[in-house]
Amino acid sequence: MGRVCAVCGKKTVAGRSYASRGLARRKKGAGIKITGITKRNFAPNLVKKRIVINGRVVTTKVCTQCLKSGRAVLAS
């Protein structure tokens, strides 16, 4: 599977991007208006790493949070 962390299962999540314009009311404007909503994807920050699983060296995709916290080492 693509874009999935092998340790924690983190994957791509859908979301929205808001485009806005106008001057805020507290700055004596008419207020900020949303002028467009676009669908977008939030992809996890994945890195290919070689880790040992059950005595075998396997190349897997691991998110950087798992690498930083040490979960990728503990999973092996």
C-alpha cells in the first residue's frame, strides 16, 4: 500500500483549503470573507528505512514521527 506508515498505520487524510479576503472587523473593515474552498490531501511525512523485523532486514515506509520517537526501532 502506498503512503501508509508500516509502524503506526498513518495514511493520507482529506481536508479543505480556504481562500479568504477582506479586512478584519477589529481593523475597521467589513470582515474576512471566504472566497473559495478547495479539496486537498494531507500526506504523512514518510521515509524509506531498512529495519529488522523477526531477524530479517526489510525496507519499509515509516513516518518521521515514529523514527523520532523510537517506535520504528521498538517495532523491530
